[in-house]
Amino acid sequence: MSNVEEDDKPTVVLDLNALKKQKLKQEEDLANIASELEFNVGEVDSETYAQKVLAQKPKTQTKTPVPSAKPAVKPVAKGRPSFPVILFDFQSDFFQKSKDKFPAGFDYHLAKDLAELNKFLASKTFQIVVFNYDANAKAVNQLTAQIKQKFPHTKTLIMARAISPEKAKLHAKTASGANGYLQLPLNADKIEAELLKIQQQK
């Protein structure tokens, strides 16, 4: 009976209220080691930046098509299971423009805003959400923390230009820590290796 009641409950989704409640603690945690953790410095120095970023509407109101064709960068290894990989292109076209650099054999989907991301997060099957840290660093920190707490079937991968193995290890220990990290520029072999490594952790 309790299982049925659980299934009848509304799906937990990311929302701004939850982000606001977590914001203070999150900012404190990150501020303690900000100099080590900041992969990208620039627009992200405002305390309210993440809140403003998440509150903004997408620039276009049209639906973003989900890419159906998988990029054929290299042949797929036989016997390797495919799983969904959600490329979160929030206020950016980084993933849309570079999807041909991703390895073949994964079930890629593009999400342009929180509403689209929430649809994918409603799934109870294993999937990986990929974030471009350089686009909205504080927003990524907030979202990875919430996904870790609320969506056990979803894992996260952060990509950034100014990241090193040392910075990745430090960031992974915070509340916003991701399951995997990759330094840009994109490399199909490294992406595939990191996605499979994350899948083995599940």
C-alpha cells in the first residue's frame, strides 16, 4: 500500500523556492574554498547570480527539438549498453553546436531550460546530466546539489575549461560535487571514458 501511495505522489521537481532555501548554506560552503573551486571567474561574482539566472525565461519561446540522430564520431562498441545523456544547454548553445564531437552510442537529449530538465529528471532510470560549468557556474553548483539530493537515478558530469584533477577532487567533496569532471575542449574518447566510469558507479 505504501508503494502505491509513493507512486501517486507528485514528481519532485527543481524549483526556485528550494534553490533559495539552499542558497545560503551552499554559498557558505563554496565561499570557504572559493579560490580553489572556481573553474571560471567572471559574471559569477554576484551573490544573487544563480537566482537571477534560474529566474530568467529562455530567450526563445519555441520548443527546442531533441536531437534524434546520434553523432557518428566513431563506431559503437558491441555489447555496451546505451543510456540517456542529457546535455543541459541553459542560456547557451554550446552542446547544440558541439554535439558532433560527442561519442556515438549514447542516447543524447538536449535540455534548454529547467522545465525541459525536469521532464528528464522525472525518469526513474539511470541517466547522466552534463553541465557546461563555464556558462553559469553558480547555477550549475545549485543544480548538481539538488540532483544529488532528490534524484538518485540521475548522475552528473561537469565540463569546464579551467579545471584540473586537483580542483575536480576539491569540488567533488562539496555539496555541489558531481559524479564526473572533464576539462574542455571536448574529446570524444575522454567523454566516452568518463560517461562509462560514471555508469559503473551507479
